[in-house]
Amino acid sequence: MSRSHALSRRRWFGLTGATLAAVALSTTTLTAPAYATPPNIPSKATAQSELNALTVAAEGSMTGYSRDLFPHWITISGTCNTREQVLKRDGTNVVVGSDCYPDSGSWYSPYDGITEHAASDIDIDHVVPLAEAWRSGASSWTTSKRQDFANDMAYPQLIAVTDNVNQSKGDQDPSTWKPPVSSYHCTYSKMWIRSKYHWGLKLQSSEKSALQSMLNTCSS
């Protein structure tokens, strides 16, 4: 083989390797991890109707608020409480012990795009935070109703996310906090709207404007 031919072959293989690496990187970037979604997330059209139907009012007081007035987590089935049930629902390849606590699995957090492999690094986010619910009408509820709200797995009120992103959110509404992953804003707004609508909670004008902007990013 001539020197020039060998050099040409090396260049061809180098180019092919670079091309394949680029293709692999592109595939990795474009393929989002699979993650579970909470139930009863409405379509864009339904969410819009529900948003239009919500009562706009000034935010209520935090007077008297305590997380203890929203009892959670409660036993859902057997030894499993609400947190453990959501961890099983939202995780991938989750294996639990006799106490229902996950021994292994992985959790993709759609708020920040991070995958964790330890349940201890995952929080169960109340999509509409408990304190926000209190300020939006839950202060007048019975403790029993607040318990139902805090453990609601029938509607999109609970979701497994990283503890860091959940702590950064705190009790803020969408006018001051949105998921860092902007492509999730559509789904987040639909979940927030559905939860407030189902539970008959009010919202502020600034909150409604933020939700409308987020909902406008939805294709369906």
C-alpha cells in the first residue's frame, strides 16, 4: 500500500469516526428519557376553558397556615404511603422492599432534566404547593379535604422531581417560578390549571397571565 493511499484511508476512518460520534451525540441529545406523567392532564383546549373559568382574586393570608393541616403522607395500599406510590409510578425499573421503600430504580425529573438513581434524592412535588393552596382558598377547607388534596393521585397534583428543584420552587406560583426546562412549561401549566380547577381554588391576576403564556406554548 502506498504512503498516500494509507494516509487517505486514515483520513477516511478519522472522518467516519467523527461523523459517527456526531450522530451518536445528536441521537443522545434528541432522545429524552422516558418518565411517567401524572393522570388527568388536560388538553390545551380543555385547560384553556378551565383557566378561563377560574376565579381571579387577591391572594389570601398565610395566617394560621401549617403543613400539619394538610396531613401527608397517608397509607394508600398495604404498607405503601403516597410518597412511595408516586415513586413507583414515576420511576423506571423501581424495585421495592417489603416496607414499600424503593431499593433501586431511576427517576427522570422533567422540571430540570436530571435523572437520579437514589430515592433519597427525589421529592414528591405538590404541583400547587400546600401554602399556595392555603392562600387560594384551602384555609376554609376541613382538615379531611386538605388531606385529600395533599395526597391526590387521581389528578396531576403530585410528581416525582429532584429535591433541589423542588426546594428552589418552594411555595411559588408560576408568576415567580417556572420549571428550568422550558419545554416542560406547557405540561406544567396544564397540570397547575387542572389541579386548581378540580379543587376549586382561586388564582391571582399575575398567576393567570403567567399560566396563559405557558399554555400558549402548547401545540395540543
